[in-house]
Amino acid sequence: MMMLDELTYSALTDVILACLQAFAAGLMMRPDIEKKSAAWFWAITMTLIALTFLLGAIDHGFFEVAGHWLHEPLKIATRACAAVTSFFICVSAAVQFLGPRARKLVIGISGIVNAAVIVAVFVSDNFFIVMGSYSAAMILLLVLSMMGLRKATGSVAMISGVIITFVASALPIVGFELFDGFGIYGTYHVVLMPAVICFYLGGMKLNRQVAVS
């Protein structure tokens, strides 16, 4: 019996993760969600996450392994998409939890930071710049969601999604894999799948109408 190698497991699980994320993003596109509401921005965020996963799956599964010239452009596109996603995570959190002044400040700072990150991915191969921006956005969402529990504006599902994301991100660093030969990145993709469900459920708890300032 022929066993799959780690790169194949990684590509397959990445595609499955991208499909799951895209399905969840589609479910968020509901007619009762008002434009520019927190839930509306989160639906965009979910779509961008799906696109990031998809670009990564295409790159790792087809172009990187073959040493194709499209590997570099796709790598840059994936990282730039992750930076845009970070911005929309901050926007979603700000619109849901913050008042007008604090909201504008967070969105403004996030816009500047992630614009700089996008420029950086074109001139540098340092992935940690992208990870730093994404992690900061997730921490903001986590903190505001936890604070919002008292006011019933936060949700356990959203908090769980962020925690699972951080746990999954730590697994490749410690070298954990589900079973021998599965690979650390295949493991990362599988562990991240429950976070997609949590983010969808958390998104359904967000405000669907634009808050009156």
C-alpha cells in the first residue's frame, strides 16, 4: 500500500480547510445582515480567510513543489491577502465592540500597519511580518470578545476560534503531528478546522445592523 508523503498531506488538508472556510463564508452572506455592520465585515473577513487558504493550497500543492515561476507571485499574493484579512479582523472587532472615536483610531492604525505589511511582502521574504500583524489582529479580537461577554456583545464561540487558531499555530513550532508521516503542516490544517466552525458561530452572534453612533 502506497503511503502519502507529508507534502501531499499538507496540500490535501489545505484544500479541505479552504473549502470548509469558503462554505462557512458563504453561509455568512445572509440577506438579514446589513451592509457595514459588524457581521457584514466579518463575512468579508471569512471570505478573505478562505481566499488566503486557497491561494496557499494552490501554491504549495502545485507550484512550489515543481519549482514553477508562479510560486513567488502566489506566495506574495497569499501573504498580501493575509495582511488584508488582518485589517478586516480589526475592522470587524472595532465595529462590534468600540465607540466611534476608538473605532476610527483602531481602523486607522490597522490600515497603516497592514498597508506597510503589504509593501513589505513585496520587498522581503520575512513571513514573520505577516504573522505578527495577523496575531495582533487576533489578540485584539480575543481581548475585545472577552470584555464583551459581560455586555453580551462577545461570544464564547469567537473566543474559542481565536484560542484554537493560536494552539494550531503553535503546533508546527513544537513539531507536533497527528501521526508519524502526516507532517506538522497537515496537522496544523486539521487542528485549525474546528476554528472555522467557531468563527462562523461567533460571526452569527455579531451585530447585523449598523450601530447608531
